[in-house]
Amino acid sequence: MVQRSRAGRPLGLRAFVPAAARVVRTPSVWGVAVRQVLAMSPPHWWRRAPFTPRPDREYVRFRTETAYGPDARPGADDLVAYLRWCKAAGR
């Protein structure tokens, strides 16, 4: 299910929370989720505030827009499907 933003504005944290909650309820993808976050995070992320491994916002925007279009955002099940694909592909 794809969520759409109003007037093309990014959904931000409100769009991320349901997807993260879905991942938390799917223990079989926890390991690959951690690996993917670390792989997409900038090098030496621990040296810059907020000291958390998270992908660059522009990178995520680009990847989401190329996959879903400029006004759409992936749903929670899409994230779990992607993580299962990564796990099956051995990524």
C-alpha cells in the first residue's frame, strides 16, 4: 500500500513509524534491517550528531521518488517485502 503526501510534501517521521513498527513485528527481518541501515548510512556516522546510523535524507528521497513517483511513499508492508528480498538475495 502506497501512502501519498498532501501537496507533494514529504511525510517524514509519521510515514516512518508504521513501517518501523511493522519491521519490529517481523523478527525474521531484524538482522537484515540493521545491515541495510548501516550499509546506507554515511561513513563515520558516529562522528556527527545525532550520532545514529541513518541514511542521508536526500538519498532516501531520491530512491523513494524513483520507485514510487514524486508524491507517493511506500507502505509498511513494502519495507518488509524489500527486507525479505534483501535477505533472499544475500545482500
